[in-house]
Amino acid sequence: MTPRMNFFQAAPEGAKAMMAVEASIEQSGIEHGLLELVRLRASQINGCAFCIHMHVNDALKHGENDMRIHLLAGWRDSPLFTVRERAALGWTEVVTRVAKTHAPDEAYAELQSQFSGKEIAYLTLLIGAINLWNRVQIGLRAVHPIGEPAAAAA
């Protein structure tokens, strides 16, 4: 895949604004590990390899368990995720697919049982932000860094 352009170089003020949104989300009080799970799950749904790569690495760097990362797409069927994480992941899925789901009341009620109003606002902002990042990176064909070639690709 050939990148179409570098968003950060082409729109530095836009990138700066997005980074400011990210900084405010990081200061929201929501635990970093949960933020990374949400970013990763939305990126999986959207198929953004660049963002998946970034958020897997960040989650691992901050102590996330690799088995939970492997099972993230199947979180509903795994006992490895907490009730709070499940509420956030459910909200991530319905907001990422909002054209289809229309963010149902049941998902919001689950969210309210685990998060404060401020946390819900920031979690929803995070989901919107990662969906925007996914669209920018997919649309502009961003390619994730390549370390050691995978055995299957060799």
C-alpha cells in the first residue's frame, strides 16, 4: 500500500487540534488502559491497521495483557473483561456503528451504571476522536511502521 499523504505535514494545525482533544481525553480521569481498549476496538471495527498497530503497542507498553488484546474482538464471550470495560466496549461499538445502531437506550443505561456523566462525555468524545483518526488514516492510506518482518510474510 502506498501512502497518499502525511496528514501531520499537510494539515499541521488540524493535527495540533486533534492532539489537543487527545490530551483533554487523557486528563479526563478515565484509566489509560480502558482508553486504549476503546481506541483499539473502534480501530478493529473500522479496519484501520495503522491505528490498530499504534494502540496495541501503546496498550502493551502500559502493561495490558496480550491475551486480552487477542480476545478484544470477542469481549462479550470472554471473562477477562470487567463490567466497566464491557459497558465502555458496548458503547464503543454502538457509537462507532451509529448509522446502524442509533446508540440505543440499553447501551446508554449500561454505560450510566458504570460511568459518571463527565466520564460518559469524555468516553463519547474519545469514540468520536478515534473514529475520526481511523477515517483520516484509512483515507490517506497511512502505513504502520514495520519492524521485523513476520515469518508468514517472509
